Amino acid sequence: MPVSPGTAPHNGPEWGPTGAAPGSGGDPADVLARLGRSWTWLLGSAAVTLVPGVLILVWPEATLHVLAVVVGLYLLATGVFRLVSAFARPGHERLPGLLLAVLFVLAGVLCLRNPLQTIAALTLVVGAVWIVSGILTLYTALTAEDLPHRGVLIGVAALGIVAGVVVLALPVESARALTRLVGLWLVLLGLAEAGMALAWRSALRGASRRV
């Protein structure tokens, strides 16, 4: 679930075609900010969500242990992507992204712990993460200034909230059923994030043409 990579790239030659600021210095925060603004970074985040979903769907016989490991690795990787994307926001707007990154990392660690690899625990972790991340993303979409394609980000946030509610609300009594449910929502969320990345690419190219 992406947090917006930054405000609209409307500052003329400051922005390159990938969202980078070519004239910036080597400060680590600036490097992370340039990377987080890149549409390819958002697309990579989408792939991190989509690929595990596809793997889970084509491997429905996976045990609960395997599912927990795949979901845990997905959450950890997503946390890294969210951390970098948070630096693309202005300093005072980074907090939701940083909170989201911490949430994904902690949830990933919990999923990889053997005592929590039960259907109920895994369902609770995944559902709660999707709901909270959806709410934080929705908050960013509604409060960020000069945000291009705001409706796309709102749609992605709403999809995450719905995914979390469905996972928590539906009674899941077997690992196979949970595998199908989580895999389906990962694919849908991955496709939505890919759409967000392409929308951001469109905004960057539009800014480049105006320059």
C-alpha cells in the first residue's frame, strides 16, 4: 500500500523524467527522497506485493508455515519500500510513511515467529496491517498538497481498508482457505499499486513536457 511519493513535480527543470532531482547533493536523505519519488520505485513496491500473491495462488497446497514465511517476507520488503517512500514527502509530512514502514516491519517479524503461525494470528496480523496502512494512506491522500492523481491514491487506500476488513471478518478455518484469500488480495493490491506507479509516471512526464 503506497504512501504518495511526493507533491506534484511542478518545479520545472528541478525534476527529471523519473522523479529525481539531478542537481541534488549526496546527502543520504536527499538520495532516499530522489529514489522514493521515482515511479520505478513505486512499481518495484507493486511487484513486491503482486509476486507473493501470484505465488500463493498458484501454490494453494502451501502449508500455514510456508504462507506465514511468504507473508512475513512480503511485509518486511514492503516496510523497506515504505521507509524510502516516506523520505519523498516534505519533512513535516513524513510521519505517516514512517509509521507505516515500522508497522510493516513489525508485522513481518511477527509473521516469521513460529508461536504466531496459527490461522487466527496470521489473519489478525495481515488484516490489521492492511486496515491501518489503508487509513494512513487515505490520510496522506486527503492532506497532501499539490498531489497528482489524488483519486488513484484514495482508491488504493480504500482497497487496502476493504481487504483488511474482509480478511478479519470472513471466518477462515483452514490454511488452504486463508491462502486463497490472502493471495487474491495481494494480487488486487499489487495491481492497484502498479496503477499508482503508472499514474505517477504520467504526472512526471507531464511536468517534463511543460518544461
